Amino acid sequence: MKGPNIVLLTDFSPLSKVAIQFAMKMAAPLDAHFTILNIVRVDGIPKANLKAKQIEKSIAQVSQEEGDSLVKELRNQIKGNYKLEFKPIKARTVAEMVRKYVEKHPTNMVVMGLQGASALKKARLGGTTVSVIDECKVPVLAIPALAKYHNLENIVYASDLKNIQKELEIIIEFAKIFGSSVHMIHVAPVMDKKVEAEINSVDEIIRKINYDKLDFKLILEEDITTAIDSYIKKTKADLLTTFTHKLSLEEKLFGKSVTRRLAYQGTIPLLAVKRK
């Protein structure tokens, strides 16, 4: 079976290196093809300006040299029958770079570092990780600063109970690769007839899926992110999975996206999958 194509984002910071090492340890045994991307941009200088083009060329050259050094370091650290290459990409933003690259190249997953944000930043349009999650059509794996890959024994799937079967099929396919247990949870403020009907539907779908390492739990709690975070700690989860949609301006401004808030918490790796 052909290995997955995985895009790794770097700005050559320690955080991005943590994310790259996590992803490579996770997917190197799968004979993955890793492509490390670094954004090359020159802001505030007219592109027609000859000096700007020279500066851009110089930045791209420095990026390539740093990238080649990073590839060499990673090959020495992580053994396996995988492919690894580096590409400096010209773009205005990281999200734009990722979107354009993924549109042109077969990609199974994008991996990047996950940095927490201040309350001020949360109230605004957000950081690079959230922007990439918003724009990217393929799953984005965001890795917090202290993460170290050991295994993916326990995956928590936070569900809003929409598109359950399709989403479970995606998660179970991923979980089977690592032999992971999948803990599906739904957070609701109260138990009512609607929630009760949805739970009955979940039970039926789980029976059809027939994966013996899958369970479901309803959590009654007003604050969704607090409930999910508590459950993650209780189960000592290795990965949190959520499904996302394109955010409206209102959701961006007022932070209504649960995935967005979970990304800012950054306690364990977050796999965000875009709904189609």
C-alpha cells in the first residue's frame, strides 16, 4: 500500500520542530512521503521593484539552506523507509501557501505547531494555526509545544452529532492504522427529547460500524470546551478529533467555533477535519 503524503509546516522555530518530529515518528513506519514547507514573503515592497525581487530571491535561498540542514538533521534522528523533502514557497500568508499547495499536490494531512493565544488574540480573528484549519481542505494535525509521540492509544472524537456515520468512518479508518480506541463524546447542557433521539441514532450507527474499540458518552455540561478538556485529562487521551466548517465572519469575531477554542487550549494534538 502506498504511504500517505504529509505536509509539514516550519518557520524553523522549536515549536515547528516538535510538530515535525511528532508527525514523522507517527507516520514514518507507514512509508510516508513528507514535504516540509516554509513560507517566503516580502511584505510592503512593490513586486515590480527590482530590489524586492533580489530580497525575495535571497530569502528563498536562505530558506532552502536552512531547510536542507533541517532535512539532514531529521534523517539522522528518525530512521525509516520514508521520503523527505523541503520546499520554500512564495505566498502572502501561511494559510494561502497551504491552500494553494494542497490544491495542486495530493495531500493526506497537514501538520503544524499549535501555540496557545492570549484572551485578546482569541477575541480577534486568530492565529496562524486557526487560519490554516479554516482554509485547508485536508485534515490538519496541530501539535502543542510539549507533545511527544509515543502512540495513539486513545482518540477522543468530539461530535455535534451531525454527519455521524461519515465522520466515524473517517476516524475509524485512521484509528485502525494505529489500533486506537475511539472515545466519541457529545456535550449538551441538558437531557431533552431531541438529545435522547440523537443518542438512540448514535447507538444504532455504532452497532453498524462494528469497531470493538469504539464507545460513546454523553456529557451534560454548559461549557463545551471545559467538558471536553476534562474528559481528555480523565481518559489520558493522545489525540482530539473534531470536524470543522468554513467560519462565518460572526463566528471568527466572537469565537463561536468550538474547534477554534480547543485549538487555543492546546493541551494535546488536535486533528481538525473539514466537512465537505
